[in-house]
Amino acid sequence: TFPCIIKPVDGQGQKGVFKATSRMELQKLYAQCLGFSASGRVIVEEYISGRESTVNCYMQNSSIYFFAVYDKMPTRIKNNWSPQQYRLPSFYKNDRHIIDLIHQISKSAQIHDGPLMIQIRYRQELPKVIEYFSRPGGSHTYAFIEKYYGVNLNETLIRHLKGESLPEPRITIKHPKLTYHLVYGPSGQAPSYDFKNLKDVKEHKTYFAAGELVPGKSKYERIGY
């Protein structure tokens, strides 16, 4: 049924993800989507409308050691599903639904230890899974979580891999609200950005110096935050 989503099976950063509203459009997007897959494979899945969030959690012995839910605000660029912002705290306050969802995925996917990241959208106020991964969140979200909750998930993962015991996470809400804003620019020469006059900026970083080549296949690439 349409609309649907077509995306590479081995993509990253949500590149090569497209929404098709008809069979003809799906056929046109197929070749474009293939260009983002190293293995030459794509997947077509149901399109779920609604607000989107990320559940970033850490499992220990089949129990939830820590989890955070933050909202994802997409870019306004057509057919660009990359996030423009992540926001904490989440608008969704029903932790019971989230906890049940984490346990369902942990059990069915046999992810009993380590990181688990789940992308969800809400249908009639209930979370619906888009996809999940057994890996830490990308795009510096580990730093975003640490700045808000005071919990370093990268450090947790390293300690766990070394066989060390994990102490109870000391959650300390450091800010009433926190936004992680990603900066995009066209492929080619990187522009110059001045963050000095922005208010309430806790941290910023650019991946390319002004005039440096920004590689990539997308019309717009992530160049900083």
C-alpha cells in the first residue's frame, strides 16, 4: 500500500531514505536508493505518520540499565529524513509503554546486554517501531544524553566490555530543556558559520573548515552541530 518508505538495508545517517506515494514513483526512486547501499539492496516498508522519537537504552542481564527518550524534529528539505533537532525532555510521558516495548524487542531480538536503539512513531498515542539497532546512538547523541542526564553511555559500554561491574546510573537532570541542533550544507565547499552571537549554546562543532570540500552523494550533508 502507499505511501511507503524505500531505504538501503545498510545505510547510515538516514541517507537514501525516500517516501513513495505511487508504484511509478517507487520505481523511479529504486535506482536512486540503490546508490546509497554498499551491498546493492533496499527494503520497502510501511510508512507510519506522526511524531517521531528515539529510545536510546542500555541492557544488562536482560534488564534495562538506563533508557532515554528524545524527540526527533526532521529537516524541511524534501526527501531528507535526517534529523534537524533532537529535544529533551520528550513530549511522550508514558514510560510504561516505552519500557514494555524495550522488553519486547530485547526478548524477540535476543539483545540481553549492551546498547539498544529504537526509532518509533506514535499512532493514536501508542509507540510503533520503525526500526531498531543493537548499537549506541550516532550523531553525538551520547554527548547530548550526558549533558541532560549526566550519564555517559560510551563509558558504560567500555566498562561493560571490560567485564567491570556497572554501578547504578546517577541520573542528574542538568537542564530543564535541551536541544541538539544539526547543521547541514550542500556538497562542495563548506560555508563559514559564526556561533558567537547565538544565545544559550552549550557546545558547538563544525566538521569542515570554511572552504573545505564537503563530500557526499546527498544534496545536503551534515556539517556540524
